[in-house]
Amino acid sequence: MTDLVTRAQLVLLARTLHVPVERLAHLEHLGPHRLHELQQRMAARLFDQHTPVFERMATLVPIIPLAISLPIVQRLVPPSMTGRAAGAIGVKYPAKAVEALLRLDVGYAADCGPYLDPRTVGQLTDDAPPAPVVAILNELLARRDYITAGPFLAYATPELISAVEQGVPDDEGLIRSAAYAYSSEAISAVMRRLLTGEGRRLPRMLGTVINGSKELRLEALSVFARCAPDVIAAVGDVLFEVAPPSAVADLLTTFIAADATEDMLRFVGRLSPHALTRLALNPVLPEIADALVDAVDGSSDVGVWRGLLEPLARTPDEVRRRAGMRLARLDAATLLTLPALAQAARLWPPLLWVLAATDVDVQSRIGELWATATRLDLDVLERRIADQRLDSTLATLTTTIRVLR
């Protein structure tokens, strides 16, 4: 994951700690995974330290009927207190929590949203009927409170996702909220439903992105680039159906200008062969090819390299020749990683097809460099790539276990 996801997690952490995000800017170097872990731990610590107080409050729930207590609560108790107390009540009396959700005024429930224990959001989306959750989501999106709405999507059950497809019309709001959902599996589940559901929401959603602001385009890229490979391929096919070449070109230049090239390449690398060919023949690709090659300098991320080589291999000879020359000028340490990367990600065909279009002297330079690499160098590189893939797999498994819980 990338700088776009890192930024979203930093905003969530600032929201949890009730401080301006600028005060936490120095934590960006931790990366998205560590920031997510830190945010989850801080939220748990803040809520757990008040558990005894909220548990005493929860003992009143079986004594006073909700029909009597909730109107009083909504008039007298600040939403910040109700939201924080909802965790203890929900854990101890889940049925009462669901009943309360059905009785609460939607506006008051949305006011409580920023103060809910994240663990409570997951339980509510599991236990509550979809209708009141959808009503709260619509209210949050109307307020443009995407930070609060994000966790509702992150914990969404299949039933809730289906209800969201039918009952939440705000395409931009869904995309912006999904940008704050950390789980790639949850995002993929939502997007898969929008792809296959009766509403056929995704073409309309992509149209909103194409015509939207720079911020919306970047948030959409953050969402789509984190989806499962099959979802990315399907999204890409729809994109090339609804977007003319000029719109695709505009999206690409927006991403590059915003330093989101690596995210873009991760998305591009999972496109279907048909979409990759459409991209390779886009008139803007010769203009941005140099920038794409420069973006991979120093990278050992197989996803980024796949996103570079797969479309370049489908471009006309002159574009491949120029890209190959640019590739040969990358740092020697980067070029030395290419054989291991190509082997690990099965990228030899597109890599060799790009290099085949270059002049003999360029091919000779790269060949001589690879010939000087020791077996030890290649072993170290292969282990680094294997560790990267293992880290990604472990992170996916950890997130899946949390979702299942």
C-alpha cells in the first residue's frame, strides 16, 4: 500500500486522538500498516480505560425500558458520551443495542458515530438490520463525514453491502468513505457487489470519478488499487467501456502530477489483456512513458514493475525503444534486481519484448551488467522479493482473521 493509504490512516489516527492531523505528520514514515495498528491500539486503550464507568451505566439498560430512556438521552446526553458508552452496552446487551439503533433519531445516531468504539461498529453491522445502518450512512455522507462512514463499509456484511448498493445513492461519498477503510478484503467485497449487483452501480460510479475533482480521483485510485486482482481487472474493463481515450489520458496525467504513479502502476498491472492493449494504444502513453520508467527506479515491488512492463510491451516499436533506452539509464542497483523480479513475477516476456526494441548497444549494456551479477547478489534479491511477498500474505491473513472475528 502507498502514500494515499498512509495519509488516510494518519487522518484516522488524528481523529482518534482528537488532534489536528498536522501534529502527527512526523509519523508518516511508519507506513500504512503500522499506522493502522497504532490507531487500533490507541482506540482500544482509550475506550478500555473507561470500561468500568460505562459498564456501570450499562447495568441500567435492563431496568429502564428504552422507550422511556432514549428520548431522555437524546435530549440531555451529549452524543460524545452516548457514542463512547455504546461500546460497553453493545458488548453486554447486543439485542438492546440493536433495539436502541432502531429507536434513535438518525441525526443523533450520526452525531454519535465519531465517538463509537471501532469494535462496536463491527458488532452493530453484524447484528443490526441493514435499514437503520443505511439511514445513518446516508446522513453521514450528506454531512461529508467520510472518516466516520469508512468503518461502516470496512465491517459491512454481505447483507449490508447489498442494502448499500440499493439504498445509498451517493457515489462520490461511497468512494471517499471507502478510502478510509483499511481492509482490502472489505473494499473488494463492496466493489465486487457493485460490479455484479442488479443496480450496475460501477459504470455510473466511474463516470463520477472521471468528471470529479482531483481529490476524488486520487481517493478512487487508492480504493481500486487495493482491490483483489479479479476486481481490478473487472473495474478496468468497465473503465475502458465508459471512458473515452481523452478521459483515460486525463486520469493518468492527474495521477502522475499528484505523485501517485506507483498506485497507478499497481492498478494497471492487474488489468485484463484487452484493457492493457487499450491503455498501450492511448495517445498519452508515449508522453508519459519516461515518467513511468523513472517511477520504478529503486523499487523492488513486483506490482509496480508489472504495471510498467505489461502495458509497455503492447506499445508500438518506437515507444518500446524509447522506454527501453530510459530503462537502461536507471540506477545499476535497480537494473540488477530485474532478473529476480522477472523470475518472481513471470515478467520475462514483457521485459524482453521491451528490450528487444532497443538498440544493440543498450541491450549489450544491460546484458553485461546482468552477467557481472554474482549468484550471491541474485540470492539476496530473490530472498528480499520473497520476504516482500510473504509480508503481503501475512498482512492479508491478519486482516482476514480480523474480518472473520
